[in-house]
Amino acid sequence: MTATSPATPTTPAAPTTGTLPQDPPASRSARLHRWDVRWGPYALIAPFFLFFTVFTLLPLLYTGWASLHRIELTAPERAEWAGLHHYARLLRNPLFWNALRNTLVIGVLSTVPQLLTALALAHLLHSRLRAATFWRVALLTPYATSVAAATLVFSLLYGRDHGLVNWVLGALGAGPVDWQNGTWSARLAVSSIVVWRWTGYNALLYLAAMQAVPDELYESAELDGASRTRQFLHVTVPSLRPTILFTVVVSTIGALQLFGEPLLFGGAGGQKGGASHQFQTLGLFLYEQGWFTYHLGRACAVAWTMFLLLLLIAAGHGLARRLLRKDG
């Protein structure tokens, strides 16, 4: 006889409903974590590239296209192919060369005193000065002031009949100066506005760079018998060369794009830069071509010429940095 084992109960098979089994919560969280690590940084920087494309890249490409066409501001939908005609016309236009010359002159008159004064102020603030925080905030006040407000105040100061500057000149025995209608006087007046607004900003940049200079360098120079002046010339200034180069490039780019100060200083006809265009900059020349003579294609050609000049400045900055690294 053979023994028979009792029958083991069998579990009934689950009915198939055609649905896939769901992932466990741990698997879903791991997949979300991998997605976040891989695509999260792109999602964070996507808004910047979106705004850059809409407000910078597309307008830049459109101005490049418009500079090759004859387009009037009164009928922007009608475009006629012109090729490089606008660029060739610029090279033959004396007003363009006048604007370029004024831009370079005002740039030099504003950049050189601005950076030298900023360097001196930063050196003064770097020393142990009482109420240093107050003076640092005071330096930023002109930078935070509106361009319109600052230019209007300076226009009153440089007034021909009742301006404070002419009053001081008269007290010193000099005759009044027609600041707005003169050539060099208008350039100096516009440059002084730029110097007043940007000196404090550059001074704080220099101050931050000075605070990063190791104290051991000053101690070694002092042990060698170097005076404060020699320490500044042979320790501080060489250590600030990258920052000085940066401020020179940024100030040069700002001078090339100068627009608000000469426009408001010129009054009602500010887009001309004076009655004889004596202080018209490239920015004002672009504005006049596009919004007063309604030649949108010519204005776009001026804009792209300015853009090419900025690329040359950037290339010069890169070359100067390489030379500084080799010297260092």
C-alpha cells in the first residue's frame, strides 16, 4: 500500500484585468531624482536663455537683416534689398566720422580722469579712515542717481547766463563760457557728467581688489624701506592690473554707447548733439537716423558698426589679458 499525502490547497490565480503593475514608490522617487539631477539645471537656466533669445538675439539678428535693406520707419513692412549700401554710405558720411570722433574724445576725457580719481579714492578708503562705511555709501550715490536727474542738474550748473560754473569763473576773473554751443566746452561738460556718475562705482571695484592684496607684500615692502607712495606704485597698482584692465574695457564700452547724457544736455535738439553736431555721439547719430530721418536701415547699419567696434574692444581685452598673464 502506498501512502498518499494530503492534497495541498492551491491559491486561486488572480484574474487578469489587462492593467500593468504599478511601480513601487521607491522606484518612482528614484526616477524623479535622476530626472531632477539630469534636467534640473537646464530648467533653472532656461528662463535666462528664453529672455536672451527674445530680447537680445532676435533683435540683433533683425537689425543685421534690416541693415542690408532699405526700410523706412513710416513703412517698416516694405523692405528693399540694399546689400552693403548703408555701410558704404556711412564711410562717406562726414557726420558719422564726426560722431565717431566725438565718441572717442568724450570717452578719453571721461575715462582717464574717472579711473585715476577712482583709484585715488579707493586708496584713501583702503587706509584706516573714520566712518568708512558712510563714505563707501556716499560713493555709490551718484551711480544710483537717475541719468535724467543728474544731467538736468549739470545743465543748470553749466548754464551760460546763470550757471554756477560761469559764476565761479567770473569770480576768478575769467569770462563766461557757452558750454552748450562750444565744441570742447560741450565735450568737457558731457564728460564731467560721466565722471561724476561712474567714479564711485569704479572706486568700490578697486577697493574690493585692494582688500584682496596680501598684507605680507606690504610688510615686506615696509621692511625694505619703501614709503607709502612706493608701496602704492610697486605693490598696489601691479596687484590691481586685472581689475584696472577690466574697468578700462567696461568704461570704453560705456563711452562707445554714450547716449543719455549728451541727449539731455543738448536740450530740445539733443539728438543733433548741438547746433553743429559738436558733441553728437554714435548713439545720438543712430537715434537721429532712425527716429528723426526715419531711415531704419541706416540706423541698423550704425548699430551693427557699433557692435563690430565692441567686438574689437573685446578682442583687445582678451589680448591684453594674455599679455598680462605672460608677464605675470
